[in-house]
Amino acid sequence: MLSEALTTVAAAGGTAVVQTAGTDAWTGLRERIARWFGRGDETRERAERERLDRTAGALETAARSGQTERTRDRQEAVWQDRFETLLESLPAEQREAAAEELKSLAEKYGAPSQAAAGQVSGNAFRGPTAFEVGEAGDRVTRLAPDQPA
């Protein structure tokens, strides 16, 4: 099982893929994500580019049919799971470097941070969540669903 920090990086990667699809930055992210997954294996990189293209196509189709939010959520979850799976499969000494690379990609291609201005934008919260922004930094507190007494 991944640490919360690695799960957060995987989620950010999924969000970056979905937010970048169909934009001018898509080609750059597509290539870097394919290389990240391929880890030097050209056949695997090609397969990842095809998966990324299917994601972009699904998002484009969803935009035309009015299913954008549902498709975006599903694609973000799919890519988060794929990132988590690869990170889990790596030896510990490679996992941190791969996570740093993915974090860098997510920061470069994902939604810019709005924390400095006290604004929150482009975030997806699945389940009860309290989000606080303050001088001490950002903090996400996940709340468990109400439990019967």
C-alpha cells in the first residue's frame, strides 16, 4: 500500500492528464507520461500513448454529449489507479524518484496552485472533505462518513 503522499502524487497525475487533454500542452504531457510508464521500453511507451489518446478521445466525445463531469471523474480515477499501480510495483529505491518525476509533471501540467490567494480551484473531492487554507499552509482533512450511534 502506498503512503498518503504517494497516493496524492498519483491523484495529481490523474488530474493533470484529464485537465491537459485537448489543450496545447497535451502533446508534451502525453510524451512525458508515456516515457514515465515505459521506463525505457519503446513498446510499452507506444501502448501508453495509445491509452492516453483513448482518454483524450473519450473526453472529447463526452464534451460533445454533455457527459463531461462524469467522464472526467472516471478518467481521473483510472489514471490515478494506473499511477498508483506502477508506483507500487517499483522497488523502494526507484519509487521515490518516479514519484518526484510524476509530481513534477503534475505541477507543470496540472492546475496552478491557488493557495497563495486563498482560492481553491480545479480540485475534486470524493467523499466528505474539509479543506483549509491558511498561513501555516494548505491542509486537507478527510472525514469519515457519519457512523450510526
